[in-house]
Amino acid sequence: MHIFFNMYALFIFGPILENVWGPKRFFIFYMVCGLGAALTHESVIFFQYHHLIQSLTPENLQVVLNEGTAYFHQGKVFTDPDMQSLQILLNTPTVGASGAIFGFCLHSVFFPEYSVNTSYSSDANKSQIPGSGIRRPRISSCDNTTGKQYCTCCSPGGMLFGYILIRYWRKTTNTLY
């Protein structure tokens, strides 16, 4: 379902931004947001990993590193909370485009009057999408140790990198497109 809504957002917002910026600038924006989200994710993983290895004894760390993957593929997890968190952190892949898609949420800065049909009924319920009206992630739960396959810090990371890029474009060109 998560991937479906990512693709739906790309379908809704992508053509608008591509028509305004052109395909080259749109592609650059999409890639910078996606790579920025990936960098944010890797930074979160790095700090979580170092926090967890400091809380484990060298013996327990070796057990997780040597046997954790095999146990994980068998559906087993360690009972010690720190060992379990490290095992899940090391063995759960995170793949997605949420960070790049979340950068599109900045479109409301450029198109504040744009509305999106949120209903399929005949009396369409249109809702304005101001920057703060878009579903906000829980930034306080930047955590990838629970086994979920997305990191809640990545999407705001993509938005941050998109914002920085747009600010850069505004400084270096007369128009944004």
C-alpha cells in the first residue's frame, strides 16, 4: 500500500512540476530528493548502529554479526532487546521513493491554489494542500529497528534536500524554471 501511494503522488504531482520546470530540472529535483533521503537514512542507521554496538558486550556483538542473519532468515530473533534491535537493523532492507515523493510536497509553495480531488464521488470533496496540511511524518520516531521497511526520517530528509535545491535555484537563476 505504501508503494501504491508513492506512485499515486508521483502521478498527481509529477506532471505539474515537470511542465513547469521541464524534464531535466524535474529529474534533477527528483534525484536530489531521493538521494538526500537515502543519505538521511544512512545517517540514521549509522548512529543507531554505533549506539547499539556500544551497548552490547563484545561476545554478544559477535553472536549477532555471525549468526544474526541466519536466525533472521529462519524467522527467529534474539531475546535481548539490544541484540534484537541490531539484528533487525542489519537485516531489514529499506527500499522506496518516499523521500523523493515527499520533496513534491514542496509544490504547495509554488502552487498554493492547486487542489487535489480526495474523493471519487460526484460531489468531489476538494481539499487545499498547504505545506502544513499534508500528512506530516512523526519525525520524533526516527527508528528503523522495529522491522518496518521504511524510516520515518527519510521523507523529511528528502524534503529538506529538495528545499535546499529550490533555494539554490532561486539564488542562481532569475526564474525557478
